[in-house]
Amino acid sequence: MSTITGFQIRAARHGLKISAEKLSELSGVSARTIKRMETENDVPKSTIPNLNAIRAALESAGIEFIGTPEDGPGIRMRKV
């Protein structure tokens, strides 16, 4: 699983119109950690398990991560 950026987490959460607290429930990662990650545009300083849990939760909710952290990171919404 490739890594994601703070920008992508922030964009995905806003696209889904969910709070950091809701993403915390879905991913098992604390809301405080999610908010900290979102302050960074690049790959946030965090553990790989936390990044993977957030990615999996957002993908399950209908987010597709596009690009790479080095080249055009973004998101795409898909119907679930």
C-alpha cells in the first residue's frame, strides 16, 4: 500500500463531509493524530499502521487516492 499525504487526508475528509472525530471512529486513529497529520501537505510524520488505517477507512468510504506523494497527489470520489 503506498503512502498518502496530509493534503490527501484533509481533502478526502472534506470531500466526504466527515469530521476528524468520525474518521477517528472509522480508522481507529485518534482525532488528534488525524488533525496533526492534516497540517502537513507532504507525507505526515506518523506510523505506517496509522497511515494505512486512515487510507483503508477513506477508501472504504469511497475515496480513491491518485498520484504519488512526489507527483500530483490527489483524490477521486467514487460511488460506493
